[in-house]
Amino acid sequence: MEQVIAQIFDFQTLFLVFIGVFLGILFSAIPGLTATMGIALLIPYTFALPQVAGISMLLGIYLGGMYGGAITAILIRTPGTPSAAATLLDGYPMAEKGEAGRALSFATIGSFIGGIISCIILMLIAPQLAQAGLRFGPAEFFALAVFGLSIVGTVSGKNVIKGIIVAAIGLLIATIGMDPINGAMRFTFGSANLTSGIAFIPALIGLFAVSQVIKEIEGKVKSNHQKKVKYQRQRVSIKEVAKNWVEFLRAGIIGTFIGIIPGTGTSIATFLSYNESKRFAKPERRKEYGKGIPEGVIATETSNNAVTGGALVPLLTLGIPGDVVTAVILGGLLIQGVTPGPLLFQNEQTLVYSLFGTLIIANIFMLLIGLFAIRFVGKIVDVPKTILLPIIVTLCFIGSYSLSNNLFDVWVALAFGVIGYLLEKFDYPLAPLILGIILGPIIESNLRRALIESGNSISIFATKPIAAVFLSIAIISLIYPIVKLCIEKFKKNSSNEPNSKAS
């Protein structure tokens, strides 16, 4: 134990964890520069570092990177990371109402609490959870993705039909590129740039950031001067945090659970958590989602950072990366001479518990850096639009280009910017399109693998308990709003009939 404490509180380790968290926040706050890129760039610098210090810096980048995307999502409607796409659903409307400070505070505190919840779960029952995550096969992944897609109604607001249409378009876009099973080219039109499909981050940047710039320019042309939003540094009290303890706990558990399942990712966790938050809200409060309420930000950001600890469960216990970022971290672990697997917890207990300790320290640093930075980054909304818009466009295009150094990704961002502008102009929600693009490949590939596994029998989805549960919940989620609407119309018609007879 003394050796663990000595390694955790070593000055070099603490300093590198702090630098890692800071760089992670910085990388993810810039559209296109994700935590994955930050870790990949800094892995070579860990060669000469001690084991705990080097790995801890990479984990710091990971944690900071999960949080940083919320900053630009809330302030300028530009999600720095894919997972921040769900945060802007309520975060940006809060900023429009002059509550950017509160939104950033809830995002920071939620990220901290989510990270701590996942760390505690990781320390207590990591091996057992890893075994549970391995029970997910193609049928279970398909059912989970369908369940994720069933929240279209939640993120569509009052335009459920339009949301379903947009989600279908997203699923169609997801089919572009190489067939995941037989390798055939689909909808590429002979372009080598479309072989791997539409790059998600440029599409995300275009849909939310570039489309917003086009709307702002249109407003200037029409001289439609809107009321300028002023930033106010509003503090979030301990009482407000305690009031939402159920939101924090539920989102933390959802994020950790999704993180444990290899290959799912943070985007599914944030949208699922947002859906469950809205589902359990009181009817009068449920109508406020999407208009700028703290619960929406808490749900997405808490689950977002809870994924970090969950994704480390299969990585450390079984050597299986939970997502793209942990796949890069796996490379860093191997470089440091650490071989993840069941024997790691037996043979390297000092190292494992040192990493657990530095994870908690990294979350504390993230909280402190985030709360300190709020007083400065919030001033972005006070920058004149004539200066801010060109900066946003430049960052969007640089971020899109930097992913693969391909100019085609810049054109993708621009094209999706126009698509996003047109969809919003005709009152079509954007979030279902993102859901379709994210979940489309997961649904298609796992559906076909499950059918191959079962000899083209759909009974596999009924005989697999986990898949059956998720599909049942998904069906109920889709049917319930329709049944509820029919009941409300029936009650309304029944109440009108006596009035018409009396007249």
C-alpha cells in the first residue's frame, strides 16, 4: 500500500496527469482534434517515462478528452467530439438563454461524478463486469443498437414523424462504402474517398457547426438582429447538485455499463442516458427537454465520462479495447511493458492500484481545470459574430482536414453543413440523423452476422435472453408514444361529445 501511495503522489506522476488532462480538454475542445489523436501523438513521449507516470498521462488525456468537447458544444454549437453531439441538445439552448455558465458547470460536475462512479465500479468488480460484457455477441449488439435507435422519438421533439424520416436518411448514409461482410462497394460512384464511407466527425461538424454559421450569415443578410446573448458566470450550488443526485447516479451507471461492452462507444451512452433521463422525468418537465434544462446536460456529460472507467474494464482484465481510444491506450500499455489480461490483477497489483488512484486524481484535476476555465471560456459568447464566425469556420475546416489530411473531408463538412441548414429550415430535427449514422453500421453488420450464425433464422433474437430483453424494450419504446397519443385523442373526443350534445 505504501508503494502504491508513493507512486500515485509522486510529483512527476501528478504533474504528467495534470498535463494529460489539460491537453485532453484542449484537444477535444477543438473540432476534429479528438482524444484519440492526442494520445496517438503523445505516446512516443512516454517511452522514456516510468511505467505509472507514462500510462497515467495517457489516461489523463483520455479523461480530459471526454469532457472537453462539451465546451464548444455548449458555447458555439460545435461539438468537439462525437459524444458531445447529445450535450448540445440542451447545452446550447441554455447558452442562448444566458445560462452558459450553469450549463458548463453542470457539464464539468457531471463529468467528474461520472468519472468517479466508473472508477469505483472499476475498482470493485472489474473482472466480473468484463465477463458480463463478453456475453454480447452479434445478436446482443444488434438488439442494443435497435434499442438505441428507438430513442428517435425522444430527440425529435414534437416532430416524431420527421425524426423517423431523418433517422432513415441517416441509416441510408451509413450504407455508403464497403459492405462489412462481403466487401462490395455501395454508393461510392467510383470515388476512392467514399470507400470507407462518410467520415463521421466531418459530418458532425458540418451538421451542427457549419449549418449554424450559414444560419447566422442568413440572419445578417436579412438584418434579422437577434438579442445578443451575454455570458454570466452563474455558480451551481451544492444544493442544486444534490437535488439531481438521481440523474447523476443513473447516467453514471448507464455510461459505465455501455463502456464495458466492447465496440459500443460514448455516443450510444450519451443518447441512451438522455433518453432515460427524459423518460423518468415528470410529464411537465419532460416537455422542457431540448429547450435548455440542466438535466439534459447532466445526463449526457455524466454518462460520457462514466464510459471511461467502463471501457477500461475489458481492456485491463481481458486485453480487449472497449472503444477506439482504449485501443490506442492498449498500444501505450504494451510499449510500457504492461500486458493486460486476467493475470495483470494477480502479478501487477501495485501497478493496477496505482493506475486506479491516478484515475481518481485525473478526475479531480479535470474538475478543477474545468471550473477554473469556465470564467474564461464562457467569454466566447461575448465575441462579436463578425470575428467569431470566421474563426469557427476555420476551426471546422482545419479539424475536418486534420483527421486524415484529406481535402475531401472538408467538402463533407461543407455538404453536411448545407444539409443541416436545410433540415432545420424546414423544421426537421438533426439528432436523429446522427443516431442513424452512428447506429447504422452496428445494426447492419451485427444483424447479418447474427443471421449467418443462426443459419438465417430470426429466432436467435428471441432465444438470446439479452437480445430479447433489449428488443422488447425497444418495441415498447416505439409503441408507447403512439398508444399514449391515441388515448389522449380518445379522451379529448370523449370530453367534447357531451359538450356538443349540450349545445
